[in-house]
Amino acid sequence: MTDLLRRLLRTPQGAVAVAMLALILLLCLLGPELAPRDPEAIDFLGRFRPPGAENWLGADQLGRDVLSRLMVGARATVLLALLATLLGTLAGAVIGTLSAYLGGRWDEAIMRNVDAVMAIPGLLMALLLVSSLGKGSLNATLAIAIAFTPGMARVTRSVALAVRAQDYVKAALARGEGAAFIVLREMLPNVVGPMIVEATIRVAFAVMLFATLSFLGLGAQPPAPEWGLMVAEARRFVHQAPWIIIAPSVAIALTAIAFNLLGDGLRDALNPRDER
Amino acid sequence: MSASWLLRRLLLVVYTVLVVSVLVFGITQVLPADAAVTLLGENATPEALAALRLRLGLGDPLWLQYARWLGGALTGDFGLSMRTGQPVGPMMLVALSRSLLLAGLALALMLMVAIPLGLWAALRQGRAADLVTGLVSYLGVSLPEFVIATLVVMLFADRLQWLPATGYVPLTEDVADSLAHLALPVLTVSLIMVAHVSRMVRSETIDVLHSDYIRAARLKGLPGRSILLRHTLRNALLPVITIVALDVGYLLGGIIVVEEIFAIPGIGRQLIVAVTARDLPAIQAGAMIMAVTYALASTLADIAYALLDRRIRYD
């Protein structure tokens, strides 16, 4: 594990990503304590105050401090995106492993259905689910998790099949090792790596999807300081105060970039032989 | 490509449509504990609920409800909109035609930009041009559509006042005005796809450039232009077809958001309106039409791939 971290930090993407994510994680854990002001305190005299000494990133349409709202909102956006990815990955991993393990006709049948489900684009699937579960942060999280499941199932299956065909697994079979040993000691460690890479990149998607659902009014509800919702609410005031839009947009972009970089860095760290 | 492969591929589309229909029906009609309450709200009178249940046939067994719905859907009859009282099937198909115009223009613009850009980055691998395109495409995959759309509107509509920020003018009414209104949405959608596809073109081209047959072509002393056009491009672009097909699914999702922001009455915006108003028949029609469009697009891409790549022999 420490070896992996050292190799990750040696790649340029990995080093940048770890630094950015450390900051984001700090915001998630301590955001409400560190925020300079109350994120929900309304100040009508301070409406649309430009960035300056009073409000470092300016004030919004209700005079609320944009920086404080960003810091408090980190938790909602990032942690729920992580949760959604985790749930989707676990569900996908179970289906994918099962399919690869059963093989033959069962594998064929499961994968045909997974492919068919993937004909529904992710955002559409999330919209459908939110439309029947009802809007709200937790339902949006669940919807994203379900929307991710078929894709993760596909990835898991193909990784598991590739690992199954490796020489070291064949060697273990030839040695007469038990099924549990082969699955847990030989296959699992080699399946987990590519899965983590895929899941990390999907966190970036989840952050964007979650912000998009909130932006469309189907995820987090006002007055929550969720980043996508902040952009949606500020759109009418783009003439008076562009900073209300730019600040959360940059926050979403930086978070997504951080997870994308981490995914790329991990991929390089896990495949030390691949020179490109 | 044999006839039986084609037949099997088409059967797969039919199966996909069936699975999608079960999902769409299941998620929208079965998942809510009581569709009548969902439609009329918590405060509806028991009489109104009973009347609606009867009209929707909610008392019937599920398979019968599904069969009735699917039978209608296959003939384009998805029922009447809960919001407007109009048939939703034709409404969604008209909306789809507007979305396809937007999507087609975005796809064309994307291909015109992404392929040269990816090729250029690959040929300058590791140099400044490669790093800059890499950085820009990173930004492209890390910004959600609504952020790019908002930024594009801020720049081109508010600051520079070059183009209208929102609205839709039919192509048949005024071609120039119609295209002016489509410019920013097309730009938004294609920017994100350019980021995906140019990265893909770059890595495929680099793979091909390192291959044995390119080395052989160089050793034979073929001119650089011929190597690039006849040997590299052809082989590098084949896998890109698959990526573009995958991106169509992404494109359909992106269109939902972009149409909503730019107030284009396409299928995405209709779907959002339907979801917000809990208009079940409209949600079902919109979702089915979108998913079927995607399934058809990816099948066409598969067939195109098989036709273009002579190494692949499906049987």
C-alpha cells in the first residue's frame, strides 16, 4: 500500500491529484468549522458584494458569503458522489464477478442484459429514477449508484476474465490450490487495481452528475449550499454578479479534475511497465 | 460480414428495446407505490384517485398493464400527456427531430475539430502543442455541460453579444436565425465531445505510429504524407468509430441539460418538463425514444466498423 502511494506520488498527475484531494478532503471534514461566515446568514445590504476583504469570493443574491457556502457545500457534493460511486461499484462488482465466475450461458445472458440496460444513458437513467423516487440528495445519490452499476459490472467482468486467463492463475490451478485460495489470493488483488482506477474516474463523473441533477432542481434542494444548485440559483444574476456562478463552477471543475488525475496517476502507478 | 451476423445484431436491438421497455415501465409505473397518488399529489380526493386508477387500469395485473402499454408504444401510441392532454408519442417525435438537428451539427463540428487536433497532438507527442491540447481536453472532461453552457453564455451572449443566449427558431422559418440560435448549444455539446474524442484519436494514433507496419513503411522509404494518410490515419480512426458511438449515449445525456439551459424544445427539455410535472406517459415516451435512438446508433456504428475493417470477419 505504501509502495503504491510512493509510486503514485512519483507520477506528476498523482502528486498533483493527492495534493488537491488532501485539500478537498480537509474541506469535507472541517468545512463548516473553517468557514469564515455562516453559509445561510442573509445580508440584504451585502447583496452582490464583489469579492474583497469582506467576502473573499463575493456575496450572492441574498448577501450570503460565497466562500463559506462553497466550503460547507463540499461535504454534500463530494461525499455523496463518493458514496454513489462506492455503491455502484460494489453492486457492479458483485454482478460482474458472478457473471465471470458462472461463465458460459449464464455469463452470456447476464452480459446481454447489462448491455441492454446500458442503452439508457446515465443521466436519463438518473432522471427516470429521481422522477419516481422523488427529488432530493439521497435519492439522487441512489440514482447515480444504480446508473453506474451496469458499466461497473462490465468492467469487473472483463478484468476478472482477463485475470482468470493469466499464467499465475493457471499455475495455481496446476499446483492444485483450492478455489478460495485462487479467488482470494491470486485473482482478487489483481482485479482490485483496475477496479479502483475505474471507480476513481467515475467519482469525477458522479460529482458532475450530482451537480447536474441539483442544477436541474432534482438533487439537493434550496437553501442547501450544493455547488450545482448554487450555479442554478445564480444564473439569473449573471449580469450583476458573475462571481456567484464562477466560484462553484471552478469548485466542481477542480474536484472532477482531481479525481480524473488520481485515476490516471493510479493507472500509471499500477502498470509500472507501461512506458506510455 | 455475413447475413446471419447482421440478423443476430438486429435481434439484439429488438431484445435491447424489450429490456429497456421493461425498465422504463418498471421504474416509472411500478416503483412508485401508487401511480395515481404520484400523479395527483398527496391531497387528492379519494374519488379522484379511484377515477384515475380506473382510467389508468391500475387495478389490472401488472403484466396486462405492461402488455397494453408496450402494444401502444410499438405503434407510437404512448397515451395522452397528463399535462397538456395531447398524445405524447407525436409530441416527443417532433421534439426528437429538433434534438437530432442539434446533435447532428454537434457531431459534425466535433469530428471536424477532434480528429485533426488528436492527430496533431500525436505527431507532436511530448511537446508543447501536445501538452496544451492534453490540458484543454482534461478541462473538457472535467466540466459538466451546465457549467460549460453557462460560461459560454456569459462570454458570447452577455459580454460579446455575438449570439442569442436562448431560444429556438425552426430551420424552415429562417435558416440564418435558426443557426444563430443553435450556435451556442452546438458549441457547448461539441466542446465536451472534442475533449473525449481528441484524446482517443491521439492515443490510437500513437499506438499505430509505434506499430511494425508503420516502421516497415518508413523503412521502405515511403513519403511521410503517404504513411500518415494511407497507413496511420486509416487504422487509427477505426477504433474511434466505437468511441463516437459510445459518445452518442453521452451526447443524448448532454443534450438533456443543454436543451434545458438554452430553451430548445427538443426531447431532452420535454423530458425535464415531464419529470418536473410528473407526467408519466411523457416520461415513458421520452425515455423509450431516447434509448431506442441510442441502441440504433450503436448498432449502426457496429455495422460501419465491420464494413470498414476488413480484418474483422463476423460469422
